[in-house]
Amino acid sequence: MILDEIHYGCRGWSSNEANRGHTRREKVVQLTEHVPRVWGLTGTPQFGYVRDWWGQIDALSKGAATGRDDRLPFAFHVRYAAGAKQPHGWVASGSTRHAETEWPKRLAHFMIRHTRAEIAVEMPPKTRQIVRIEADVRPAAQLRLLLSKRPASDKTKALMLLAAKAKLPAVKENLISELAGEGKSMVVVYNPDTARFYADEIERAVRKQDVRARMRQVDAKVWCAHGGISADARFNMAKAFREHIGGAVFVMTIDAFQLGVSLRGATVEHWVDVHHDPAAMLQCEDRPYEPGITRGLTLLYYIAIGTIDEHRVENVLPKLDSLARVLSDADAMAVGRTLSAIESEESEAAILDRLL
């Protein structure tokens, strides 16, 4: 049996007794119980957490590789993911020294892995650059949001939108220049509100009198994709972007698409926000980066000084480092170098406290 995209079917687990036997992973285990040989295929086995390995390897080895007869993850979590019981439940969001030394050696016995560099040696380079911006974000506006009674996730999105608005002039200036040269670009953001805001502002910039004639000549188009739009509509947008001849901008949230959706043709990616999940970032980066392209890919990461941006970078870096150490992933290490900052993992609430 071959399990395609095994990380979708087997990555999660549930400690809720009511769900026992009904999770997606357990159904996969039942299906493969009497199959003599099972292969798992994935381009993203680990989403920044060492714990993500457990369900996949447990399913493929019929429990042998992770060592519990009841097929639960706790022993694996303790040894490799710093698992421990906390007042609010079981937590396994860390990494131990065994994850960086012992676990890769164990994986080597049954994991066949090819990096992009090995598969497609002719691929042009990806170049990452950091663009630090003196942000025009008033401290009072940030303070009001931080002191509000909104949930931490809502505060984070609102603060990220404030920072994104401050970065807009720099992003627009670069985009108009690229459009004038009939270039295709991506604008990558974290949440749908930011995507809609950027798409509207870019549309207005394209219609301005000083560039309008040139934008008509290059048939400049703007698309906007996020989770609030149907999957079919997003797929059709991606298709239209790939087939468009002329200047184009594709504004999207980082997780707007499932695996395998291509945005081939884009040569510049403008990263307005960073994601808490490094694998999601790498996956999104690679939308236009596939065998057969002849031009290199430039990735511009915009960081607004004095805003939540700097603290989000601090949160994602440890996960990038974890991904790099366990997988020896050159892409993860390159993103880490680009977004270099203090290496201290923090929760969403801790980031807000730090910013406050």
C-alpha cells in the first residue's frame, strides 16, 4: 500500500477517549493492519515540530519504531519532543538532544529522502533578502490593541495588519516597477483581512494616472486568494495567473492553497508577514519554483521595525532551526539566516506580553 501525502493522514493524534478509534490516523492504521509492506510519500514530513514524526512512523512500522503496544505517542514525545503533562493537558512542542542525534540515525534506516538540489540540479537559485522598514505605526495604536480584551489570536492579526499597512508603500513601489517590466509577482500575507487590503490598494495603484497607460500596455492583473474564497475559485485564479501573458500580481494568504498548486511564472515574492509554521513558509515559497523554470526566484521579507514583526520572527526561528537540524534542510537554514534574530521560542500570548 502507498499512502500519498502521509503527513495529512497520520500526523495528528487525540488523547480524548471519546475519539479513540475514530481519528484519521487510527483509520489508516486499521486499513494497513494486514498489509505486508506500506510506503508513505510526503514532501513535508515535519511541520516544525518533532512530534509530527510520531504518527507517520508509527503507522509505517506498525508501532515498532515508536515503541508502545497501545500505539499512543507519549513515550516518543518524552524522548524526542520534550513531552510533559501540564495543568491544561499534554504538551509536546519542544525538542530534546535525542531528536537531533538519535532520531535522524533511526530515520536513516527506513527513510529515503531526496532534496530538491539532488532531484533538479539545473534549477536557478532562490535568493532571500530582508527589507527592514522604519514603520509609521504609532505606539498608542499598538498599545490600545494590546490592552484590549480581545483574544490573543485576534490581537495578533490586528497588530500584523497595522504593520502590514506601514509596509504598503515599499511593497507597492517595488510591485509597480515589476509590473511595468511585465513581471509576475506574489504578495504573501498571514490573514484574509490583510490580503483584501493589499489587493484593493494594489488595484488603486495600478489605476493611478502616472502609470495607467503603461499598466494597460502590459495588461496588468491582480488576483487575491484566501481561505474565505472557495477552493475551486482559488484553483481557477492560480490557473489564470499561470496562463496570463503580461504583468500580474497574486495576493494570497500563506495557507491559501493545498499542496501541489503552482503559481509558475512569478519571479518575485513579497513576504509581508511570516507564518508560525516554517514548513508552511517553505511550501508557499515554492509555489512558482519548479523544474523547468529558467529565471531565479527573489524572496523579499519585509520587517517593520518596532512592531510585532520582530517578535514573530523570534517565534518562527526556533522552529526553522528544529526543521533544519532534524532534516538537514538547506531551505530551512536559508530562511533562518534571512530572518536572523534572537533564538527564543515564545507562545502567541508571550509575544504580545513582550511587545507590550
